[in-house]
Amino acid sequence: MKGERQDALRTRIRLLGAAADVFAERGYHEATIAEICKQAQANVAAVNYHFGDKETLYREAWRNAFRESLKAFPPDGGVKEDAPAEERFRGRITALLERISDANNREFSIVQKELANPTGLLEEVVEEELRPLQREMESVVRELLGPIPPNRMLQFCVISVLSQCINPIVANRKRGRDRKGSPGPPEIGDISAYARHVSRFSLAGIEAIREEWEGRKKLQRKSADHPVRPKQGAS
């Protein structure tokens, strides 16, 4: 029995890996169970046994690929929790860029295929897996912005940071698939150097926003402490 369970587990792992490869290459609609089974050296019955259907296999293949990617590139970038916020921010930027630019990354490729030809099947699992990472990034940015920043300010900063990381990688991947090249931002080349640039650029922007916000708060407090009184006799 123990040997059978181990064989079943190995088959499941092979199916998840093969499915991630095929979905990353072809997308959900063009991927076939037959091709996945051939690559995994398994049969269709094994897919039905472990996952039930193609939709569930799709979701679990993405989840497994995502978690494998996080193991290879921990989201904190190896920076300790008690490090200054600026260092933790740099660590997260570097880890994100290294993860999504990695040639072996399949979860990012699957998501790009999904965005190009949506099925809606990944919405729940992606939200479930990515939301904790987003909260952690928001926490660091909130700390950099200072006490109780407006939610809109926080969200705009996080969106700006993530866009600098994700958009160029998407463009680079598209350029790599197009032999003739495609218009867009220049190729990054050195991910480590780009991570340092994004960190410096973003930290400077966040600091400028923080100073502006603190200046506005001081003016508001000053106005509250010294309200302008109407002149006597004014109608």
C-alpha cells in the first residue's frame, strides 16, 4: 500500500509539472490532456483520479508552479523582518523581478496566456495565492509613507512599483517570442541592476509623496489651530 501511495504521488507531481509546461506554452484552450499525459508518462485515468477534470488540473498546475517559484525566489529576498523598511522594500523588488524574469518560471507565463485569452478559471486561485504577497508589499510601502497614509495614496504607490516590475518583463517575453522584434521599452538585460534602479527610483518617489503629504497635514493643523475670523463689519 505504501508503495502504491508513493507511485500515485509521483504520478500526481509529474502531471502537475507537465501541465504547467503545456499550459505555459499553449494556454488553456490549446492545451490538451493527451499532450499533458504524454509528457507526464501517465494516462487520462490518472488525471481523472487526481484532478477530476482539465479545469481543476489547470488551477492546481498554476498553484503548484507558483509555490515552486516562491521556494526558488522567496518574496522577502532574504532580508530579515527586523531590517529597515528601505532594505525590506529592496529585497521584495529584487525577489519579484528575479522570479518573474526566470527562464524556468511557468506561473507567470500561464497568467500571461490567461490574460491574452481569458477563461476566468484562475481568478479565485490567483487571488488566494497573490493576495498575501500584495498585503506584505502594502505593509512595507505604508511604513515608508509614514503614519496613516490615505488609502488611495498607498494603492497608487503600490501599483506604480509593481508596474515598473511587471510591464518590462512582459514586453521582454513578448520580444523573445517575436523573431522580428516588437516595439516597447528597451530590453532590461541586467535584472539585478534594474532591481536597484526600480528600488532607488521608487524610494525617491515615495519619499517625495511622503513629504508632500506631511506638508499638507501641517497646513491643515495650522489652519485648525488658527482659523481665519471674519473682519468686524463685513457683510
